[in-house]
Amino acid sequence: MSGLMAPVAPVPPVAQVLYKAACPDCRARFELSAGAFRLAIGASRRTTFYSFTCPECGSAVRKPAGERIVELLTGGGVNTLRLHTTVRSAAC
């Protein structure tokens, strides 16, 4: 076996994931890339949500994210923040 490496076929670029979204303020509908979203995963349904800025009116939009939404957004490369709660001691 020689020390030469065989040429490798170029890796095709990964298709950009686009998500359909709507603004509750201006009612615009649009598609956004994964980079336009932020996903926060908390300890409960109330603290698990995704957010984005409406490209039409500039409003900050925050919507609840159930298990299926979390799965879709994380699978598409959306930046995720895991929220942690601190345990308080009974002695305090």
C-alpha cells in the first residue's frame, strides 16, 4: 500500500432548512431559515418556546414549542438554549 490517498468525491452542500412562520401582529406569512429562530427549552411547557423577529414589521415573536416543534427545530439546526432551574435549599 502506498502513502497516497485516493481522491474523495466532494460532499454536496446541505440544503438550507426553511420554516414557514407567521406574525401575530401584522399577520404576514413568510419563510425563515434556522438562523432566524431561537429555541428555549425549559422544565415545563410554559418555559419551552421559540422566538424570531418578524421580517415585515420587526416585532419580536414568541410562541410555545411542544415536543414536535422542538424536534423539528433542533433537527433543522436552530440554536437552542436549555433553561435550568436552581434548587433552593430548605435551610435558606
